[in-house]
Amino acid sequence: IPGQTVIDSLGIPDLEGEFLYWESDGNYHNSWHYFSLGLTLWMVSDSIGSPSEVEYIKITDDDSLTTTTFVTTKGIRIGTPKKQVLDLYEALQVLDLNEAHWDKPYDVRFIVPLDRLWIGDPYEATIIEFYEDKVFTIEMGYFSE
């Protein structure tokens, strides 16, 4: 999603993080925070000042002053009971992080002991994190191993 589209839809971010150059991909990365929405966008661009695009989205209610209303296409939101989420993904493979699993193809994995549902592959995924048996964080985007 182009940065300008985000600004047109959500307005100017409450806070923009400073740009960091990543040698691993040769791009500049920074964060855009929309505190009242419980939303953080990680942005990427070719250079400082050039148009940016959303690389990664994090939705959370980790601030008691916010209540996010974002919902995934499967109806999952912050606070959704863990059982309801796991029922939506019946074909789960339960994995222990102490064992290597990234070499096998998969769609959905539940990772223990971190209490995370990883939907996708090691590079592009949706990650749902649980706390006290409810969805605490939803992250979407590109990740590295």
C-alpha cells in the first residue's frame, strides 16, 4: 500500500520513527504510529524522502487508552477468544520452536511456547499472538527468518 494512500485514508501519523538503512535489503525503513487506532505501520522506501510503501502492519491494544476496531477478513480482532481463532484454522500443525520446521511447506502453524498462530511462510505471513487466551496482537506483512 503506498504511503500516500495511507495518509489519504488515515491522515498524518501521530508519530513517525526515524529512518534506518538496512544493508540486508538496501532500503530505508521507518514506523508510522496511529495511537488512537492501535496501529503501527512499518514503511519501506528506496531513499529518505522517496515515496514509501507499507511493509508490515501491527494492530494491538497495548495502550489502555485505545480500542482498535480493525478486523481481519476472517472476523478476527483484538480480544477474540483463542478457541474461536483456532477453530477457524482447523488444519493446524502444532510446532515447537526448539525444532527446525522452516524447510517444510505449510499454510498455518501454531507455534509453542510463544502462543502464536503463524499463517503463511517464513517471509510473508499473518501472525496472531495470544495473551490470557485472547488475541492480543495481529501482525501482517513481510518478515525474515
